[in-house]
Amino acid sequence: MPTEMLLPALCVFAMRVSDMSLDTLRMLFVMRGRKLLAGAIGAIQATVFILAVSTVLRGELNTWTVAGYALGFGTGVIVGMMVEERLAIGYAMFRIYSPTRGLAVAEALRAAGHAATEFTAQGKDGTVTVVNAVVERKHIPSVRALVERTDPAAFITLDEAHPLQRGYFRH
């Protein structure tokens, strides 16, 4: 395969990886209310997109640039998700359901510097303690490990949280 066909395909691939990584990050920042950051990323992303599309459409369509475009798109989505995961911006809501060790879970969370709200509820098999804790996303692995050490039988759910006002957040 001649270099004049491969080089544009690799450039398109790299541009689409960049473009889609930025697009994924932009959408996640939009969902988290980070307007200025989302707008800045969007402007950069639009520039990269235009450059990628113009490269693909320059001259005759060839299989290699189209493949670079498509593969760069998919790879960029994955890369963008991985970058966002590493940034761990925002908060998550742990809901821990414990039939026997709810108080111990809440106390362990508090001892680790996290706020925990506990209450009694009725489950399928009887009374359970439900512990809610809003934590920074970067603390998800350590909080999960703490809960699992304290109550290996606990049922845990995790949702994205958008704090609106007041409350305790570990700093």
C-alpha cells in the first residue's frame, strides 16, 4: 500500500480519536453542569472534526481514510470514557442495604471522613438498615472496599449525585 494512502488514513484516525475523546468529555461535562469547560472543549472538538472530515473528503474516497475515520470514532469514544473515569469529577451516591451491620457500616464511613445517613427500612426478608453516603467519585473504590470489609453481605447501589445545597462533603 502506498504511503500517500496510509498517511492520510493514520492522520484521520488520530484526528477522530482526538475529536471523539473530546466529544465524550464535553458531553460528560455538560451533564455535570461545567458550562465553560464544555464550551471550550466543544470549540476545539469542532476544529478537529472539520479537519478530519475535510481530509476524508479531499479527492477520491478511499477505503483507508474511511476506515481511519470509522475506527478513530470508536476508539475515541473508548479513550474519552477512560479519561473521564480517571478524572473522576463529580459525586456519587452510595446506597448500602445491610440486614445486620448497617450501624457498623455508617460508623466506618464516618470514621473515614464521609457523611453517612442511616435509616431503618423493610426489605423482602425483614428489617434492613439503609445507609446513604454522597462521596466524590475519586473515593468510590476506597468507600466500596470499606463497605465490603465491614459488611461483605451488604447490597450496594451507586448513582450519580448532583449536590444542590448544604450538607457535609469531605474536603
